[in-house]
Amino acid sequence: LALNPWDVALCISGTIISCENAVVVVVIFYTPAFRAPMFLLMGSLATADLLAGLGLILHFAFVYFTPSEAVSLLTVGLLVTSFTASVCSLLAITIDRYLSLYNALTYYSERTVTRTYIMLILTWGASICHGLLPVLGWNCLQEPSACSVVRPLTRSHLVLLSASFLAVFAVMLQLYVQICRIVCRHAHQIAVQRHFLASSHSATTRKGIATPAVLLGTLASCWLPFAVYGLLGDCSSPALYTYATLLPATYNSVLNPVLYAFRNQEIQKVLWAVCCGCCSPTLPFRSRSPSDV
């Protein structure tokens, strides 16, 4: 096959995704202090994005070096599983942040740990089921007219995935609206109790609203174009449009480690310790609330 620059760009994106998220996975896995629910969810997100990056690399390698329909089904299944798990992990993190604010007094309890494991099981169970569908026969290899803008996914399967993303995004939007309200209410209560100036109260409120806005804005700008195109496009749509919407979607996995992991102070301490040649901290500590991450 002639080398497609879009495929090269996807492979490069997959390489960056793999490197970034491999660092996060290794740090969380090998640091005993990172066993709190927020870090488990962060590890789930990094694992999903790592698999997505590896899937992009493998897809490029198999398409250009050992093309095979069976292999293409496996790589597409891996990509569907990993990207679905990535978006679902973002939803789980949002739910965890909301509950950490709404039930702040009972957040550090066994119930939170149990809830986290349930969310992880549901996240990966649903993602694996979606990824297995093309392998188990829900594909368009035998009926090209049923193909979606992403071959060999059928149009009905991609419509299901796109609609599921829009539903997840709507839930996240509602949760972050509630988070902003709670943050504003807490900031107002603290300002009244400590007699802060109005400017300090406004600065705290803006900071509390800015983080959800950045997180949601990043997710929307990366995934919404592809989700909408997946609903509207079909097998006759130009491949250029597919690449032009799919490539930005992969950027979400590039940005996730920066937005969710590298901003965390405990992870920053471990990374600085490793960079300086020091031993990683193994003493347990009480993690900050996920709403601060």
C-alpha cells in the first residue's frame, strides 16, 4: 500500500500516547501509596489510553506490513475497547469527584472503595463487550454497503458508539454543573466565615469553575466532531473526513495524562524523585480529595 500521511500521523499520535500513559501506569502501579480510589480510576484511564496508543501503532504496522482481515478485526476491536474504556473512565472520575464533594464526610470509607471497584468492573466489562462485537461477527467484511466511516465497523455499531459517547458527555456535563455549584457554595461559605474580600471569593470561584470547563472543553473538542460524523456519515463518505475527525479524537488520550495525572501533586513528587535519582516515596499518605486534582 502507498503510505498515507494520515496513517503516519495516527501512528505518531499512538506513540506519544503510549509513552505518556506508560509513565503514569508505572508510577501508579509501583507506588504503594497510590491505592486510593482516585488513583485506581486514574490508573484505569491511563491503562485505557495506553492500550489505545498501542492499538494505533499495531493497526499501522499490520495494515502496511501484514495486511489481513482477521488482524484488522483484532486491532479495531482493541481500539474500540480502549477508547470506550478511556471515555468511561473519564465518566467514573467525574462521578468520583462529584461524590467527594457531595458526600465529603463519608468519602474516605469502605463504601467508596467498593463503589470504585464496581465502576471499574462496569467500565471494562462494557468496553470489552463493545470491542468483541466486531470480532464475533458484527462487522461489514461480508457486506461492504453496511460499513460505517470506520471499516470494518458497521454503521449501526458506530452509531451506537457515537450515541453512547453523547450520552456519557451529557451526564458528565450535568455532573460538572453540579460540581461548580457546590464549589461556588463552599467558596461563599468560607468567604463569609473568614471575612474574605469579594475579590478573593471571586478568584476562588473562577478557579473552581475553570478546571471543569477545561476538562469538558477538551473532551468536547476532541471527540464531538468524530461522534457527530459517526452518526451522519456512511461508507460513501470521503475518507478524508474520517481522518480529519478521528485524529483530533486521539489527542484526548494525549492530553489526559497532562490534565488528570501530571497535575496531581503526589504524582509530581514521585516523578521529581525519579528524575533526581531518589527512591520513590513508599510511606502512606492521605490523598487529597479528587476534587482538588
